[in-house]
Amino acid sequence: MVDMRTVLAGTTLPNPVMTASGCAANGTELNRFFPVAELGAFVTKTVMRDPRSGRPTPRMAETPSGMLNSIGLQGPGIDAFCEHDLPWLEQQGARVVVSVAGNTAEEFGEVVQRLVGSPAWGCVVGVEANISCPNVANRGLVFACDPVSSERVVRIVRARVPAEVPVLAKLTPDVTDIVTIAGAALGAGADALTMVNTLLGIVIDTDLLRPRLAGVTGGLSGPAIRPVAVRAIWQVTAAMRSGTLPTAPVVGVGGVRTGTDALELVAAGASAVQVGTATFNDPSAPRRVLTELEAEAARHGVERFADLVGIAHERMVRP
């Protein structure tokens, strides 16, 4: 047996596998396939201050080895989430990472303030600041594409979350230098990084000769983006190991379908992994990936999952 525990900024989780935000709603549907409490943590769909109807349809388009989504952060808002979804997750015994977002940096703070006041707050083991969403107050630019905006949001969120609960900053790969953005988030108080969110893409319908998505652009996810996620995790982990960045846990996400896929992200530096798009065609994927990842750890002869984190940096081929 392998000790699959992992530590996320002082919080010990029984295993390193989570859902990815937005791919399993808030748990009730997924719980029909396996108990969500069996995962290291359940990551909620991103919740905002006010109810949102999301973007017009069609919202999804398949691509080779992936898919584009343009959902638009549809949801009932933070008050409904705290009244219905979070108490249900608490009743299941789930460890919950709540993904939060706002149209402005200040709105992030409002969402977190209401979340912390929820009677079910006790089941929350982390707050994931989805800074990969657009900043409406700044011409729709994505917060995580700018170090100043990233720092501002993270600082506001960290100030409102109790010190014992980790704050994770979710980064976008659509930047020139992800190490700089990671540094801004960590400098503002982020305890961990979630890497990476979807890549921006467009699919053209070659019969109608127009974009398939009503919103034109969408987020590319699935196996096609896994090498990008591995690259981003590798670069940030290397910067941490060299002392360029302060050391912090990384949660890897992007194209994980199997335990072998998860191992790639772990070997690059991830202390935990999230399973997202694979859940659409296999709702048992997060639980299955956990079983397969444990088998991979056993195959490599390690006694602790933690021994695999970042191991590829130590085994590079030297000329």
C-alpha cells in the first residue's frame, strides 16, 4: 500500500485527486457514481456574487482530443450556494475547495466574505481564486494575464479568508511568462497555485462557415492541453527550486484522463491533480484516476505519494 496523503499549504488531504472546477457542478450528480468524500477534495463550480445565466447557446464544441466550452460562469450566486450546495457537500463529508470569481477585484472580496460567513464553512479546506476570468472593470482583460491585477485579487481574497484555510490562485496558460504571474500571486499571499485553466480557442463550422460557439471563443480543455499544463507546472516548479519563486504547492490540471496522465503532472511538480473534462464521458473518472495513480506509485516502488512530486527535475538527462 502507498501512503497517498498530500499536504496543501498545511492542510493534509487523504489523497491528491480532486475534481476540476466547472466539470462536476457542485457534486450532487457526481455523487450518484461514487461518494465525493472519497476524493482528496471536491472543487466546486466557480461561484460569483450574483446569479448568472451564462452565455448564449451553443456553448460547447468538440475538437480533436479536447473540447471548447463557453459556459460563461453560469450559476445561482453565492447566497444560493451557501444556502443549498455547501451544506449538502458538508453532509456528504466532502472536503471542499470553493472556486470564486468576480467581475472586479472588489467583487471577489464580497463573494469570499459571504462564503466565510456560511454555517457550512467548516467543510472548506481551500478557496480557489479563479483569476483566469475576465476583469469587466478593465476592458474585459483576464486578471491572470497581468501581474498587477493578479496581485490585487489575491491580496483581497487572502485578507478575507481565515489564515488556516489555504488560498489557491488559478492561472491561465495564455501568457508569455507564467512564472511572473505566479510570482505576483504568491507575493500577494497565495498559499498554492492551480495550473492551468483552459486555453482560448475558436472552432469554425466548415458547413456554415461561421464560429460554432455563440460566444465565438471558448476554453480548450482535454488531453490536447496536457503538455501545456506539464510545461507550465515544470517552469514554475523549476523557478521555485532555483529560488526565483517562493516554494508553494502546485495543483496540476489539464487533460488528465488516467493515472498515468496524472503522474506526468505530479512528476513535473504537482502535489495534487484535478480531473475535469474526462468526467463528461466517464463520471467515475476522478475516482478511477485515484486508483490508477496509486497503482503507478506502487509500480515505481515508492512508499509515499509525496516522493513522486517533482521527481522529474531530479532525473533529467544530463549531456
